[in-house]
Amino acid sequence: MQTIGLCGGQFFDGTENAPIATDVLLEDGRIAAMGNGVGKEAEVQLDLRGRFFSAGWVDVHTHLFHRPGYLGLSAVPFSLQQGVTYVIDQGSAGADCFASFSQQILKPLPMGHKAFLNCSKIGIPLSSLDGPGELADRANLDEGALLSAYEAQKEEGEVIGLKIRLTPSVCPDNPLGALQTASRWAKDLHLPLEVHPNFAPISTEALLSCLKPGDIYTHTYHPSPVGILDEKGAVKDCVWRAREQGIFFDLAHGVSSLSFPVMEQAFAQGFYPDFISTDLHNGNFCGPVYSLAHTMTKCLAFGLSLPQIIHRVTAAPVHGFGLKDKVVAPSVGDWADFTVFHLENTPQTLSDGRGHTHTAQQQIVVDATFYHQQWYPTHP
Ligand SMILES: [Zn+2]
């Protein structure tokens, strides 16, 4: 029975409070003790002085369907070995392919996971990166197919929401009609709906009026008329009202869904994302996204504090998405679920993928991830 001590680190508990000094004693993958000095009883002692740790991070917007024809990535190197112990796949699979996605990819994952089911029965095809997407054929919006796919997995509870994308190449005809349909399905199933709005030819107000509390507007800082800012750069009234009503705004970096000028103007008005997420997939893991830590570094560079950032990848997604199988503030008896990281004071040029750059003075760097009985070094 091996014991490991995490000694001398500063622990973020998921609130927006400053971290506190504590040790953790792990025994066979479970927390045997937490408190000052308890790590010294361990056989293997890891010196975390000058480092931070928190509950393992949650990435609420990823794409994991890494099979021919789909745009996903493997979650182990790109998420688990980057500090993320819980992933939510955002609609990579639709009714036609959800069962195989679940069997081949979700169930074998050695980490926490849930999925949103795409309202299009074909899910998100790889071809949608540069060509027509999943709603180019409107017959893919098939209620019968969606209901049977949802029913088939209901007992296991892998699907926790519905997803729809309204970008013109994805949904060329009547995006508002498609959104109203998706919104009705989500209401009937008592599920949140996540909407990818980028460049859809509808107003932000019309889009948000289709959403209910708990629904998610994703790619919050993308620059388009259906975005969160008006022509003068002010956060739109309908956006503030939506937030008050309990509609969530997810960062979801993506290949071209984050604009530094939009994020900067929104942050200056106090409009921060509810969740910080990557939208990692085949088209952006080599940049501009790279990892959740790199996306968090961008938030740090534009003025969010470290406690605010850690909150948005731990407690906020756990409570916002109702993730009952994810611990926020680990305590004695729980499985290990920790991300260890530090701040590196090396200037770095950040890119938003839309032609803007920004120099960060500090970077958030993941050292290791502890999940149940495994200890994962960071993937280079
Ligand atoms: Zn996405």
C-alpha cells in the first residue's frame, strides 16, 4: 500500500478565495488526510513549495470523437495529461452515432465525462471545418431519432444536454427556426441546450429569447453581429438580462471563436465567462488553443485573477452542469482528483487565432495530475 504526500503546496478550494497552505496524504489513490504537515508521513513525498493545486479541472467544451470522419481528439494526452480530469463532449455525436461514440470512446475513458447530444443526427462531421456542416441537410434535424438515442442511454445518464450549431455553413437555412426546434426538444426533455451562435444571421436578442435558465451560449467572445457587444463595444442589455435569468456564457476558445478585442472590452465591463473551456479538436490543438491551461493563461493576461480562473474550471462547471460525480473540494475518503500547477514568470506572445496577439507576463503551467490511483505527468 503506497502512500504519497503532496507537501507544501497552496490549495484552491474552488471558491474565488485565495489559496490556503495544506498537505495531502494519498493512500492507494484515496485521500487519507489533509492538513498541515500530513504529507510528511508518506513513503513518497512530493515537494509542492511554490506550486498550487486544486480539484482536477473540468473542460466543459471538448470534442472527443476521434474516429475517421469526425473532428475529435483523444482525451488522455490532450486533457487528462493537461490537468483536466473531467471532460464534456459538446455535441460531436448525434443520434445516428451516439451509441458507437459512447461504446468506443466515452466508456473506456479513465476520467470523468459526460456528453451533449447533437440535435443533428449525424453529429459534427470533420468536413464542417471547411465545408458544409451537420444541418446543411435539414432532414438531419430528426426528432424521432433524437428521442430514441436519448432514451437508449437515459439509465446511464451520459447525455446531459443538447447541442446546436447555427453558423451559416453549418445551418444555411432559417437558423432561428432550427433553434426554436432545438429549444423545444430541450424543454421537453428537461435538458440544457448549448448554442453555438457564430455569425448566424439573427439578432442576439432573438437568439437569447429562445433560451431558458441553465442553457448555454457558447463562444462568448466571438466577433459577430450575434455576439455579446453592440456596435459601440458595450455589452448588450439582452446579454446582461440573460445572465441575470441564469443563462450561462461559456468561453470555448476554438479555432476562431475567441477575439482578444471582444474579450478585452467585455472584461473591462465586468462581463466574465461563467466557464473557461477550450473547444479542443483536430483543427486547433496545435494552436491557437493548445490546452485548457493555455486558455486560462489568456484569461489571466486579460485581467481575471487566479482564484477567479480556478473557480471557472472547478466549482462553476460542477454546479452549472450539475456534475454529481465530480468533487470540487476533495476531503478525506474521496478518490484523488487533483491538478498541480504553477505560475511561470516568462513573457509569452499569445494569439487568438484571428490575427490578434497579446503579450502575457505569466503562464499557468500544469505539473502533474492525480486521478484515482494514477499520477499523470504533463503531456509535452
Ligand atoms: Zn465545439
